Amino acid sequence: MIGAIAGDMIGSPYERHPIKTRDFEIIVSGFTDDTVLTVAVANSILTGAGYAESIIDFAQRYPNSGYGASFRDWMWSGDPKPYNSWGNGSAMRVSPVGFAFETVDEVLEEAKRSAEVTHNHPEGTRGAQATALAIFLARKVGNKKIIRDEIAGRFPYDMNRTVDEIRHGYRFDVSCHGSVPESIISFLDSWSYESAIKNAISLGGDADTMACIAGGIAQAYYRDIPGWIVEAVSEKLPADLMEVVVSFQEKFGCGV
């Protein structure tokens, strides 16, 4: 899942300053809510804690990480209930599910469970499921055509587009339906981990989340992230977050 975290950290400067080009230098910047909640999901899988319990725990440890207003109300409510969100927050945090489970059915069910504590709208759960399934297929099958066909067949997403075709008319969009397929296509059109991240950012949308989604899939598929990126992530993550990352990688064999 460090590929998803690195995607968040590389994409974060472009969330509010979008670009429409792949011609930029990769710099590992600060982490956002994407990273905090990805680690929270990994912690839940590792420890058996409920998804809501773990997500609230980590979000409250890092309360100024860029959460949306509805999520912020949820995390401090004291009695958290799903709020029918269709946003891409369910997809940005789900990558550990794609790495930890061993069948399609398990991945789809667990992704749904991780989403529904907040994102119980059908689009919110689909976004998480599609992202987790893409990661699972990337590591288990390793065939981009199969990944594209499976996502297109299971979800109401137009996967017959390229990054170059999407880029010109694309705008900032935090919905699952409007950002998850584009993030998966960013991976499908890539030839390396770095190119997947650049593709996602170059669309000019919700850059940190889209690079987080694409980065998780790219890690699973390429199994290679430049050492300097991994080192920079390790140096910038607080010790408690990095401890979960290391434990998760060791248990599920998804280090790079």
C-alpha cells in the first residue's frame, strides 16, 4: 500500500493547483487524509478492529489532514453513522483490502465493508470495490486487458478511454463515478509506477486522491517503486503510521 501513500504525497501539491501535463518533476511532499485513512484501514485488517473504530482513531490523531466537512462531522460525532456519501474517500483508503485478501469475493465484500461505515451510497461502495478489485487483479493476474474488462463488466464505468482523451475536458471531481475510472485508466495507460502517478496528476482533478488510487494499483502491478520515493515516504511519515505500513507489508508480502 506504500504505492498509494506515495501517490497521495506526490499528488498533494496539485490538489488545489491542478496541471494538465505530465511534464513535471516528481517530489514527495506532505501526506493528507488519503494516507491517514489508508493506514487506518490497514490497521483494521491487521488488528481486527472495526473499520469505523480504526478510521476514527487515526483521523483524530491527525485532525488537520484535509478531511471533508461531512467526514469531519462524522469523526467527532461520538455516535458515527454512515452519511450516504458518493465521494472518492471510500476509494482513496481501500488499497490495503486489495493486497490483503485472496479471492475476488473476499475483496469485493471487504471493500464494501470498509466503505459503508461512511460511504453507504451505491456509488461510494462501487468506487471502493472497483479500486480494490483492480489492485487484487494487478497482483494476482497481472494483465491489463483483464483488469480493464473486469472493471468495465462489473461497474458502470466507461473504461474505453485513454488519459489523453480524458485530459482536455476533465475537471476537479470528488465523486467516485467521476474520478475512480479515470484513476484506474491512469494506471492502465502507464508503463511504470512513476508514469501512472504522472498520468493521474496530469488530468487536473483531485490529484492526491487520484494519484493515491492509481499508485496502489501500480505498486501491485509493477512491484517496483523507485527506492528514493520509498525512502522519502518513510522519512516523512510519523512513526505510528510507518509502523502500521511496515507491519502490513511484512504480513502480506507487499513491500517493494
